[in-house]
Amino acid sequence: MFTRLALRMAATVLVTFVIFAPLSSLVLWSFTRRWSWPHPFPQELALFYWRKVLEGDLFRALQSGFLIAVIVTAATLVLTVPLAYLLARYPVPFKAVILLVFLLPHAFPQLPVFVNTTTLLYRVNLAASFSGVVLIHMVGALVYAVWTMTAVFRSIPESLEEAAWNLGASRLKTFLTVALPLATPGLVASTLLVFLYSLDEFTGTLLVGSPFVLTLPVYMYRTSVGYELQVASIAALVLMLPGLVLLVVLERHLKSEYLSMFGRL
Amino acid sequence: MEVRVEGLVKRYGRVTALDGVSLGFASGGLTAILGPSGCGKTTLLRSLAGFVAVDGGRILFGPEEVTALPPQARGTAMVFQHYALWPHMTVFDNVAYGLRLRKLPDADVRRRVERVLDLVEIGRITGVMQRRPAELSGGQQQRVALARALVVEPRVLLLDEPLSNLDAKVRQRLRAEVRRLQKAVGITAIYVTHDQEEALAIADTVVLMNAGRVVQSGSPQEIYSRPESAFTAEFLGVSNQLAGIAEAGGVRIGAQRLPYAGAVRGRATLIFRATDASLATDEEEAAPGHTLLRGVLEERLFLGSVYRHYVRVEGETIMVDGTEPVEGGPVTVRVPVAKLQVYAA
């Protein structure tokens, strides 16, 4: 009884440490003015860097990152909702192959894939542009949306749609009044997955977007290679916020049965 | 609306689900399509609704051929096995769905929904209408599903094992309800079931199917008392089967010979119901119109309304039901000649 309690407490402490120790150092660094070896704590704390960052590029990076994420999410959903519905409901030939194709960009090391894509995009004049970054994000994000939405549509019993169809509703009407409303929780989930993916995407953004397109992860990378650890820490903290908020929402909506459907695709 | 199908064929790969089915469904009548799972009864129903595109044959609603029409243009309404109520809508919205598609004014929709919910005896209508289907019991959900189908005044009502998800008591009550509603509305109804008792109880006409073909159709009484094949006899009720050899004037079963005047010759199957047979402990002369079989009583079970006796006859075990218990040992099984069916094996 007591040993179990002790074990549980030890586990809690360990987990807390693993999660919050790196975070606390981020927080600490973000308020540091001067911190040099061998001092265990910063010698001087200040809001100097927060002020500097918020007045500077961070805001611009945040803005363009959000805009890209919104466009990527909208475009991905417009493409994948009909596609996922087709894959879930109709005897599409080579279904498994189609689903695997979307996984392909994730199956190989990211760097060579994106470097090749970048050279390709240079040829069609899309590199270092906003649309190029949107495209490269969609390549990575499609798999999340297609797989989740296919699983969601498949979890809706077909008889629910047949009932509407049978009562005189057209296929489109049936989709809009029955399938889509029932898929809403899954739709919200895949929206959030895609949005977060786009917001956090780094490799593709850096390679394709440089030097003109600046998102938060790229901004963080640039500042940290410039040894401005304070600025990088602040960027990291800011970048974490939308993720945290959205993940809480996601957790509410992503029903376990959708996840279990993945196995049956 | 009279419904006819002519030579319907449907194949799934190498499996033939419908193998040239021709049937007429009387206007205003309830036809039960009965058969074991995989016999094609559900495929037949779904092809009537338009969910299944047939490979051959014609479907006619009255004079109109509907074979090529999509489901939404057929004017049928289906009641599904798992209710298929929309969980994201209230009971009212579920029932109103078909009416709203027809662009009826709101007041009309409301009036008709209330009337049909009243017809299916859902209970306190105002309370139920604003609930979600998941908050209702299975029986109530199926009543809502019935209301949703009936409210659009369909040409044909299709029921796909509508009661098989309910427990025995509710099933019995709803069975009578479905029959009452169908008669009250006077609609042509086609009812698919694998439960022979349900089919006999509810239908004007029973169609028995097996392996994609119609085996026999007729009134419940006809099907029950005059089965035309071993399959029909077997499928309708607790039956005994004995293998024998039919000859002129008699059937040999092992060492025993029973009088027989029918036309079957050679290897044959004898079938009679457990309820039609009776037991006697001593050898007795065959009463007029009865056939006697000698056997040994092995086991007796009390089933509540009857005692079921298991009797070994020439190496096979048969069942005989009786209101009085009989003790084990050698017995004589009496079967009325009229109830003994002989089919070529």
C-alpha cells in the first residue's frame, strides 16, 4: 500500500522533472540578461529580451506562420474531405496504395526529400515564396487529414446514409446533412493536426522558404544559431502556446474509436 | 401499390445472391421473405430499395419500371435492422427529414410528424420529440424508425429484420404493432426475416428463399402445413428427418417398413414435426391413419409447455413432444400419415 503510493509519487516526480526541467530552463533563459559559467543561476534577470523580441521580428514570424497554417489547413481540408469520403465509401481501386502514397513523404529522411523538392520548386519559380512554403507544408500535412478523415467516414454506419438516400435525399444532400455533421468531431481533430503540423514545420520551411519566408520555427533556429539563446527561448515559449491550446481541444474531440480505425485502413 | 420482380439476378464475384427471382407482392399486403442467412433475402430487399444494382431482370412498382432508378427516386421507405436513426438529430428532426426534403411548410411538417408519432404509439410525444435517439430504448427507437418511414407515405415499405435487435418480449409486442400499423395504413410491405415464427405470425404471404432462389411461397398456413420440399419442412419448425428408401407401397427405414402411397422412389427423406408425433409404451395396432415407428426413448426434457422426448430410431435420434412424460425404454412413435412428408433425397 505505502510502497505503491511511494512508487507513484516517485514516478510523478520523475515525469514532472523530465517534462518541466527543460521548460523551466527555457523560461529562465528568456528572462536572463547575463548568465555565464560557472554560475548555477543567471547573474542578471531582466525583461530586456522579451521587449526586444516582441518589438522585432518575432511578431512578423508569428503572423506569417499563422497565415501559412490557416491557408494550408483550409486547402488541405478542401482537398481531403471529398477524397477521404470516396476512399471510405466507394470501391476505389488500389485504395491501400493511394493511402500509402500520402505517407511517403514521411517514410524517407526529410532532408533529402525537401532538398530535392526545393531544387524542383526553383525550376518552377516557387522557391523562396509564400506559395512554395504552403505547398511543401501540404505535402507533409495531407497524410494526417486523409488518414483521419477516411477513418472517420468509415466509422459512420453506411445505413445512416442509406436511410437519408432512401427518403429522397440526393447523394450531395445526404453527404451534407448526414455524413458531414457526424464527421465533425473528426474534422475538428484533423483540422487541428494539420494546423499544428504547419505551424511547427521546420525543415521544409527553411529550405523552401529561405530567405524570404519567416515562420516561428525558422526564426527560432536563426536566433539560436546566432547564440542568442534568450531570443530562441522566447520564440520556443511563444511557439508552444498555440500547440498547447489546440492539443487540449484536440484531446476532447479525437475519439478513441477513430484512432482504432487506423488499424483497419 | 403492387410490386413485381421478374427474373432478378445479382452476382457478387462468383457468388450468385439472386438467381432468377420472380415474385409478385400484393398491393396492401404484408409479404415476409424468409430464409437462412446468405439466401439472398436481404439482397432482394436492397435491390427493391435501389441500393443494389441488379445484373438482370426487372422491378416494377405498379405499371412503372423502376429497375434503373436511384434510391431517392423510387419512393420506397426502409426500416433498418439497426434502426439507422441519425444520432445528431432529435427525434422530431429524424421524422421530419423526409418531409423537409419535400419542401413542406413548417406547420404541415409539425402536424404530420405529431400524427405519425401518435400512430406508432411512441408515448408522450412532446417529451420524446426533443430527445436524441440514443436516449430512447431499442423498442422506442424502432418505433421512431417506423414513423420516419411511414411519414413520407411511401409507395412500398421495406423492413430489413427490423426486430432482430430487440429482446424477445419487446419483439413480440412490436411484431403485433407492425402488423396493426401496416393494416391501418394499408401500405404494401415487404418484411425480411430469418425467424420462421415471426414470418408466419405477421405475413399475408410468406416467401421462402434459399441459395438465391424462391423455394416456396404461399399463405403462412399453406407453407406450414404443406411444405413442398425437405428444405421448407426443415426450415419451418422443429422437424425430424429420417433417411429411407421409398418403394411402391412403402418406405424402408433400416429394418422397419412404413406404408406409403406416394410417388417418390429410391433414396428419400422422411420428415415430420415433433409436435405431430406422439408416444406409446406398448406395441399397439396402428390406429387408422397412423404410422408406427419402433424406437428406444433415451432422454426426456421438460420445456414448460411440453415434455420433449429423444427417441433413437434405426440409429438416428428424433424428437417427440407430448404433454405427458413417458418413461425410458422401448417405445412406439405414432405419426399421422397426413403429417408424414416424404421427399426424394
